[in-house]
Amino acid sequence: MSKSSPQADDAGRSAGDAVFAALLARVGEGSPRPRLEPTRRALELLGDPQTVYPIIHITGTNGKTSTSRIAESLLRAYGLRTGLLISPHLVRLNERIVIDGESIDDEALAANWDDIAPYLRMVDDELTAAGDEPLTFFEALTVLAFACFADAPVDVAVIEVGMGGEWDSTNVADGQVAVITPIALDHTRRLGDTIAEIARTKSGIIKPAASVVTAKQAEPAQAELERAVELTESTLASEGEDFALLASQVAVGGQLISVRGLAGTYPDLFLPLYGTHQAQNAAVAIAAVESFLGAGSQELAYDLVEEGLASATSPGRLQLVGIDPTVLVDAAHNPHGAAALAAALVAYFDFDEIVAVVGILADKDAAGIIAALEPVVARFHVTASHSERAIPVDDLADLVARTAGDDSTIRFDDLAQALESARDWAEESPRRAVIVTGSITLVGEAIALADAREWLKK
């Protein structure tokens, strides 16, 4: 196979970036519209590509992306050609649309965009004529992803919800398997300010006669899911009752886990991800794949489960991006995720002191995030990502100082400066480390910096 020229690579990248620019010209992801008809209309004009392959649909508050990635890896181990839609991206838009384990290439992304663009404009015109707003960023992206999967083509698509469930754009598709990861308070202004309200919205992905797989939930969330299952005449498999994580123990590069699935038990599996929460995500993913491949009644082949888990990745989730000193990034952006991160840092690593480089978006529970991190963090380097939704540095630093103290709170207007200062501090002792967390946008920018400066190469 001949290699493409640098000029061709640049042209392809430019075409991919042009797709992102076109999406950015639309209403952003921070302002989703609670509607399905525009997305459904665009897909109808395209011949309903979302109906030509079966779908595993995944929602929840925390662990959606990791669970989606693990499930996709298991399906691929079975020889299936997979599609995967996740959000948001860390560095480039292509990361969101994954085909057979690889981010979609720029050429395919641009070609599919060119194919659907006229139909998006038709729907935009119809909406405008009716006094409504054109398709949003995420609505257009959803249409693009479904079209890409049909074009590939894929045997099965794993679809992660953008926000909520009931009115999320992805809900125009019918998931044969609906998966719900742990539900906690997040996006309260849009989804509701109680666990029950949020669970009610997320349960909207459950379609008639679906197989529903849920992680362990708080009682109000579980009650809402059971209500939705009854109304749709679906079947429910719950963690702790129908399947369970039996054990997890620290191993080099990750952990060894044992899982009791719906149809079989799978002991001593290597999972190259850190944190008990990731082991629980793996248990949910295994149950979801059992539900998809054999309606929960057929045991999976152990060697294929072993292969699928061993090849699973979850970028931006306790990901190592630098050595000498150790620099980790984690996309925890709510108190539940921050608590899981803090627990994993203690259980899976042996650091004496940790500096956290933090930046948080304005619609998040910043105080709760900092409170969860403070017990394991020696000092905070407070900064902000380039997102227009980022909390201003001084405002966030004042909040952090109220929990961690002024002496442990240092302000930086620039992420690069915050990271360099953190690395300088960590280099003073081999038992110190840096963690970058608080928002997905900040983590994405940190990964790009680490790549550019080759922190993993020595």
C-alpha cells in the first residue's frame, strides 16, 4: 500500500477541519434543542440510514463513553464491523465517529458531509420557514454519523447519547439494547434537579420490547427505569441482581477483573484501564453485548471477551500523557466522576503528592468537583480552557481557595503555563505527579500540548 504524500495528508486534514467549521457555524452543543423531528426529517430525506444496522444505545451520567468503547471493542472481537458514536471529542471531530475501531478518516468524513449537506439545507429552510431554528451542531452531527455508518457499512452501531435521552438527537434511532450507566446530578438546568427527573429523561431511549441493561442505580433512578421497562414491555437486567463485578485487583497497566454476566462467568480478565469504576463499566458492557448477541441467554466465548477487554481504550480517562514527571489526564467533570478519579488515584497509583491542574465549565458543580478532589490533591493549579463556557480563572480560584486554602491554590491565565509549573513542581520528587481534570475541553487541550511537546518520549 502506497503512503499518501504530506500534501495529500494536509489536504485531507483541511477537508476534515472544514466539516468541523461547518458544524461550529450552527447552534452549539451547550444549547441543545429538546426536539427530534428535525433530525428525523433529515434522516428521512436520506433514506433513514439509521435503520439499516442494529443499534446499542447508551445513556447515563458517568461512564457512557468508556462503556461504549468497551462494548464496541467486545463486538469487534467477535468479528463484527462496528460503528461508534461518542461525544464530545478531545482533539479532533473525527474521534467521535469510529468505524471498525478507527476514527473516521478525513476523506470519508468530508465525502459523507458533502453527501448530506444539501439535505441539511433543505431541513434548515423548512425550519426557518416555520419560524424555528435550523439544525443544531449535534443534530447535524447525528445525521452525519448515521450516514457514515451506513456508507461504511457497519454490522452494528454503538451510539452514545449526547445529553439526556428522551429528546436527544440520537433517539431517532431504535436501540435493540438500551444501556444506562450510573445516573447522577448533571446538566440540572436541562434535565431536572433530582435523580428521578434525570432518570425519567434518560429512560426515554428505551423502545418497545428492548433489552435494557443498567448499572447499579440509586433507588429513585432504578424506580424510573423499572417504570419505563414496564410501559415499553421491555426486559431489564440490573447490576447486582442479574450480573455483577465479582472482583477487581490492581495489575501492571490496569487491573484484573472477574465478572458474572447474564449467561456466563468470566474470571481473571485483563482490563487496561484504571479505577474500579472502569471495572464496573466493563461489567455493564459485557452484559450489554450478551443481550445483543444472544438475548442474554448465551455465554460469550471467553477468549473473545478476553481479547475485547484487553484491546479496549478510553482516551482522556486516567490517560498517561507524560513521563518524568508523570502527567495524567482525566475528563471528570462532575462530583461523581471526580470522586471516582480520587479513589482511583489512591488505589491504583503510589504517589506521595499530586498537583491538579483544573479548569471547569460554568454549568458544572465546581464546588462539588473540588471537594471530591481535595483529599488527594496537595495543590491546585487553576486555569481555564478556551471554551467560552469556562469559569473565569479568578472566579474558579476563589472557589478552590475556599476549600483547599490560599497557599494551595495558584492561578494561571494559560493552560500551558499551569502545566509547565505543575511539571516543574512534580519533577522535584519521583513520588509526585500531575493530574489534569475538571472539563473535557481542558483535557483535550492538555493532550494536544503533551503530544506537541512529546512528554511521553525520553
